[in-house]
Amino acid sequence: MSTVKTDQNAVEKRLVIVGVGLIGGSLGLALRAAGFQGEIVGAGRDAGRLQQAVDCGAIDRFDTDVCAAVSNASMVLLAVPMGTMRSMMALIASTLPEDAIITDAGSVKSSFAADATAVFADSLHRVVPGHPIAGSENSGIEAAREELFQQRRVILTPLAESSDDDVQRVKHLWQLSGAQVHCLPLEKHDAALAASSHLPHFLSFALVDMFAAQTNKDDIFKFAAGGFRDFTRIAASDPVMWRDVALANREAVVNVLDDYVDSLASFREQLLKGDGEGIQQMFTRAREARRNWAELVEGRAVDEADAHTE
Amino acid sequence: MSTVKTDQNAVEKRLVIVGVGLIGGSLGLALRAAGFQGEIVGAGRDAGRLQQAVDCGAIDRFDTDVCAAVSNASMVLLAVPMGTMRSMMALIASTLPEDAIITDAGSVKSSFAADATAVFADSLHRVVPGHPIAGSENSGIEAAREELFQQRRVILTPLAESSDDDVQRVKHLWQLSGAQVHCLPLEKHDAALAASSHLPHFLSFALVDMFAAQTNKDDIFKFAAGGFRDFTRIAASDPVMWRDVALANREAVVNVLDDYVDSLASFREQLLKGDGEGIQQMFTRAREARRNWAELVEGRAVDEADAHTE
């Protein structure tokens, strides 16, 4: 870890974070706590929130003029919604130093790569797409915390053109924040996250919206309990951010959605046939896979693995 | 509350709980803590677990011969899987005192009513179907706790034949345990719970099972995080209990599942058309409904209402 810090401190003179919310703010806090010695500059539209980020120590200073903010950056992290990535890159292209690395924190990598290619076609060697798989129940700088990336994963999806040195610098930055960094081809990232993250969000939104349109919606909501609460927690997420994710990753999402609708059709068949054995087998396979996941990823005993009675 | 206790203590001489797991055990603990003075008898197959229930104070004694256990009951609570309700009632019919109330804790009320009607056609006045909407991450007597029903809802779905006095006695018992008791026609119960509880469980099982069959399942599970964790927590539930719920409530489940699949088809259309506005409207309606629910049911500020970034 001390080697990482040395490398990092030697190389990264000035990190500019565009969009200092939960992710950007937490990164700033984590880097400071880990001894990062470069300057950390925030950029965005809302001076009040950026001042909050200064006050809590996430950034050293800020500029609401993004072009000015990035003008002497050694690395720029774009932590804005997917739908504004391209216009943000177009905006900063003229003032960004030639040797500054461009990385991001967006949930869809093919989309970011396309946006970066459209703007920086001639200097893609310095573009390193990234995605910290971390979140919290809250958003914004007020939710930022230095431990957010501890034991969480960050996926980098380097382009064919990305320079190895630049990939290493982005990797080191995230490692310094406490994250485990993985490299993955961007198609693989987008297909995996379409399933594990994007689809559950859309399913949850769609379920709650469908309930709200039912004639017995009052009964449904009145008697909803713990299963509903957890299943639909993510339906309270930010509509704009997730709209952008849906549009940016639509191909992979449609693929896995189609598989899911096929699964639901099979389950419906089993129900109508009264195929208890088939249903129990499916539920058992799912429970097994869910328990294995909990052991694998969360590294803990599955105390949540038993029956819910509702 | 003291009136309730008095009524209860005056009337319920001997409550027999068939199936002393999370629900039955918690009810025993809650009643004891609330000053219930009747005898609480456990019945089931596993003497070791029933002894555990005695040791923790959930029941006073037990009998692994269910017929013997119920022979001098004033009320019997059946807390067994839906699929075994009918055979259990048939088993105890010969020894059950004529004036003993029969109630249950099953998740589907039309099914229990049909089972009770098949067995007790001549004495339906003493049948009071009930459903405590409470659970925990764990099952079994070791997970039982006296606060389980505090601020939780119990729905009673009296039959046309159910005697008002018997309904009141069951109501008082659950109130004594700390629950809010509601009466609802059983069709309304089954339709509401098919949506708020049953469907989310089946959707969660189906999603995890579908993921486990994907060619990129290793990537999917490896990079799954908090959204997936909460969405699929209920996929680790007991397959037998939920198989029984699925079969017992299949008609209501298919109805709401069909509406859901229609919603997913609309979302798929929006995705393919790139209809960002429509998608954002749907997500926004869902977030609004989810926030309203959290305020209504959980009576707390929605600190989970903001964006998740994954």
C-alpha cells in the first residue's frame, strides 16, 4: 500500500472531480484519509454544495467554471449522469491539458466509450472508463463518506487505445481509496451490470408503478411489509440517473429482460399446471444461488437465508 | 390494553400452537410478556425443537401427538405450511373439542378457508382465518422473539359462518401480542398479498434462477452489489413454504403477474424507442409511490429515497 501511495503521490498533481456528490465526494475523502498529496479540485454548477464539499474536506477548492477547473488537471474524474457525459467532455475539451487523464464513474461503459470517442478521437490513449460499484441509501455530498469504497469493487474497462500507464494511474487512485480494482472488457461489464444492477432497478420501478395503478392499490400498499420494503428500496432511486442508465445500456438490458420475461412465462405455466415440483426446484435453485452469492461476495454466513413468513 | 388482557385471560384457557416456529414461538413469547394467563401448549413432530420452545418460555409444555395436544384446547393456531393445513385439520378433527376455535397463520386465506370447509363443514362458525404479516430474516423457534408483532399487522378474514365472538377472541389474542388487527374479505386479502408479498418473492426467485443460468453468471454474481442484495434477499426464503403459497394463491398471483409482464413489455417498448421522457415519468411515478408508502406504513422520513449509484 505504501508503494501505491508513493506512486500516486509522485504522479497525480491535481485531480479534478466533476460532480462532487456521493461518489466524487467520497473519493476525495478517501484519498485524503489515505494520504494522497495532490490537489483535489471540485467542479460543478452548485457553489453551495461545492462549498459543503470543501467544508467537509472532500475537496481543497472548487470552480463552478468547469473549463477553468480542469485547465491544469493531471486527471479528471467525471461523476455526472450518463446522459451529460458527452456534453461535459465537449465542454472541457478546449482547456484540458494534453496529458491529463480522463476517467469516469458512470454505470454504462460502452456509452461512455462512445461519448469519449466522439470528443477525444485523437487522444483516446488517455481515456480510462471506470465504474465504482458502490452506493448508499443517500446521494449528494452530504452522504459522502471516506469508507464508501472499502471492500467494494471498481471496474475499469480500458479502451484498445488506453495507455497502460494511464490505466495504472487510475487503478492506483481507486486502490488508494480502498477499493478492489478489476479490469474487464466493456461489453462484459455492461452485460453483467445490466443483469446484476440495472435490471433489478427497472424491475423494482416497474413493480411499484404497476401497483400504484391497481384498483386495490390501497390494500396493496397498506399491507405491504418487509419483503416489499427491501424489494422496492431501489424504486426510490433517482429517476434521471436511472433513465440515463436505461437508455445508455438498452441493448444489454433488453437482452436480459427478455430472458427474464421468458422465465416468468415458465413460472406462469408451472403455476397454471399446478407443477409444485417444478416450482420447488426453481425456488431451491434460486435459494442455493443466492446463498452462494452471499458467501462469495459478502464473505459472511447467510443469516438471512431462511424463510420469511408474511 | 388492560381491558383486552382481562377479556383474554377470562376466555382463553388453553391455546394450542401447532407448528412452533418463528410465528408460533413469537406469539407464545409475546402473550407471556403481555400477561396472558391461559396455558400455551405446543404441538409438532420435532420434540427437540419443541423442548427448545419450552426452554425459552414460548410454550408451557408440548405434545408430539397433535391429536392429544388439541384435545382440551380452547383455541388452536395452525402455523404450518399452507400445503399441510387440510391434512392437519383432518388429523385433529376427531379430538378437537366442539367449542374450540380454529385459526391459522397462513399467507393465503381462500385456500385455508377451502381446507377448513372441507374438514369442518358443520362447524365453520368456529373457524377464523388469520394472517400475521410479520417475518424476520430467520425461521424456526430460535428466531422467535416477543416483539415480532409489535406495530405489525394481522389480517383476519372471517368466513360468513364465523361467529362474532370467536372473531373477537382471535382478535384479542393478536392485539395482546402487540399487533394491529384488521378484518378483510378473504378475496381482498389474497389479491393484495399476491401483489405486495407473493409476487415479489416469486420475481426474486425467478431472477436469481435466471442469472444462475446465464453464460456470464460468474461476472453477474461477482459484481453484484447492494441493489441486488436487497432485491434478492427474499430469494433465499424457504422453497417449500413459498411453493405452497404459489399454488394456494395461483389465481391472484397469475392476475398480478400478467399485469406486471404487461408493464415490462411497455418498458421494453420505451427502451427500444429511446423514449427517455416516458421512462423518466414511469420511474418518477414509482419513486413517488415508494416514498408515499414509506411515509404511510413505516411512519418515518424516507432516508432511503435518493439515488443509488452502482
